[in-house]
Amino acid sequence: MNKAKVKNFFLYHWYWYLAIFVAVFFAFFSLFQNIRTLKYENKVCLFFGATNVESARLERDLYQGFEDTEIRKISVDFADPKGMYYNVIWSTRGAVDTDIVILDRDQFDEREYTSFFVSLDEGVLNRYVDVSSLNFLNDSEETHYGIYVDPYLETYMDTSSGEYYLFFNKNSPKISSLGENGTNDYALRVLKNLVGLAK
């Protein structure tokens, strides 16, 4: 094949080489992302229904004591509950693959507690925090579902616009014996760290 034929071949078939280059690029990019992205079991995930949270600082402060565990990160995600797409964000990022959810008490109706959150056993919680220092959000039958967390979060977010409560996702495997799927206590250890942030 002489130079003219080679030049002609590339001139009329350049799109094949572009397609191959793009395919190889995306294959390597996907592989890199899969290697780099932490799996759910290697992080504790928190979701806030809030306008803004100083997530990087909160993640760092809540990670204390996890250095020698399989947990590599405390992951904080948030979305503005008054935003147009909040319901979509809640159903795709808030209610799925989270361990702890922090919401203003007005964001949820009491009838929805059992759909998303686990009821709180004071005996289990007392192994991690002094329950006598906690304020609970109860349903009409006085079952605990939420823990009032404004005093622990006021340096990380604006708590003046609501009354924020911490809930444990009922599907989390990191809530020990609080839930049916509990295999470890990492989310409860995050609660302990959070309560420890209060001055």
C-alpha cells in the first residue's frame, strides 16, 4: 500500500478511528471511576433536607474514630427542601443508600415515619450517648423516631429556620440492632460523634 492509498484510507475512514478513540477513552474512564468510587459499605451516608451544609468540615469532624475501620468516609449530601426538584432528589438520594437522614420536623408527616425510619430503642442508644440528654420526636403513640440535633449542627448549617431531627434509615445495615438489616453499628457511632460536637 503506497502513501497515497494510506492517505486516502485515513481521509475517508477517519470517523472509525475517532469512534475507537472515544470508546477506549470511556472504557478507561469508567474503569477509573469504579476503582476510585467508594462502595456504600465503606462509608456512612448522611442526607440533609437543608439549604446549605458545610459538608467537608462536618465529614471530617464526624470521621473521628473510624480510622481503623472499613469505613473510609463519612459522606454528607444535602438538598434544599424548597427546591423544585427536592422530591426527586429525596426519592433518589435521600431515601436510598443512606444511613442517617436529618430533616426539619415539618418536612415529614408522622404517618410517614414507619415508611422510611426505624423506631429508636433507648437501651440501644444509651450504649453510645446519654439518652437523658436527648430530645426525641415521637409519633402519636409516644414511640421515638427522631433525635433533635440543632445544638450539634449550628456551626455547620443554619438551624434557625427550622427544627432539625436525626432519623435512621430503616434499611441501613449500619444501625446495629435498631433495624432488621443491621450488621454493624457505624451509623450509631456517627451519632455519638455528632453529639460530641456540642460545646
